Amino acid sequence: FAEEIYGVNANTQQFFAKVKGRNLFSINDEKMDVTLNDAFLEFSGTFIPNLEINDLTSLENVVDVCKSLGISDLVIWSKEESVLKDAKQKMPYARLGYIPTNVTSFETYNEVGEICRKAGKSYANLILIDYELLNKENIIKATSLGYTIVANAKNGDNFSVIDSALDGCKLILQ
């Protein structure tokens, strides 16, 4: 199933998948033929799980699997502030990433500040933004507030990755 996992290739040390219940889905919402438990077993010690979780039931399932397998290195991404807040309490070791919704601009201090405020209220210090909305200036605005901007370069073409890196993104989900 490795070819279904977003981000698994020779140049990465992470895998990105969406969790719904105990099932894994690709970035394109295609159900994978592997359970959460089996994915963690296969990639444990090799790739860092980056999991998008948008409901509390799915979060509970991830917490249970992590406890049973002794996994403590993962990133939880969510559009839901409540999921990130709950993750902070149940998995204080996990890195948290906020996925803002309906973002059409990420340029002014007000726009950047509002997204950073929502991330901060959720205990997240990572923010996932589409690479097309990023430039050096707005990345500097966010990093000056203490956040790491992660580029969503999910189309995977070289331009999106190179452009994100040149803008100053330290992390790129591709």
C-alpha cells in the first residue's frame, strides 16, 4: 500500500494520510486497503506519520493505536480546533498542525495574524497553507509570530516544491 500513502518515496521521511474512524484515506479521499494499526506497524521507525484528523472518534482511535504500539513521533493536522485541543491533552508529545479553511489570501498582517491566532488557540505551531498563497514576506510575518508555515504542494510538481522552498518553507507536504 506504500504507493497509496502520500509522501512516501526516496526523498521523504514522512507519510501523510487522512484518518476517518480506523480507516486511512489518501489525500484525494480514496480509501486505502490498510488499517491504521497496520500502517503504523509497517512504517514505524521509518516514516513520521502526518495524519489529518477532523473528528474526535478518529483521534481516539489514533491515540489507542499509538499507545498500543509505543509511537510518540507524529504530526496531527486538523481543520477542527476541538480536535487539536483534545490531541494536546491526550498526546502532549505530538506536533500539531492547523489547516485553515477557505483561505483565499495570506498576505496582510491581519490575514496572517487571524490564522495564527486560530492556530494558537488550538495549540498548533504548524500551519498548512497552499503553496500558491505563499511568498517570502507572508512566511516571515507568520514565523515572526512563532509559527512554522508548511506548504501544501500536493500536486507534487517540481515548480510547487521549488517555489515553496525558495519562499522559505522549511516543511513541504508534497
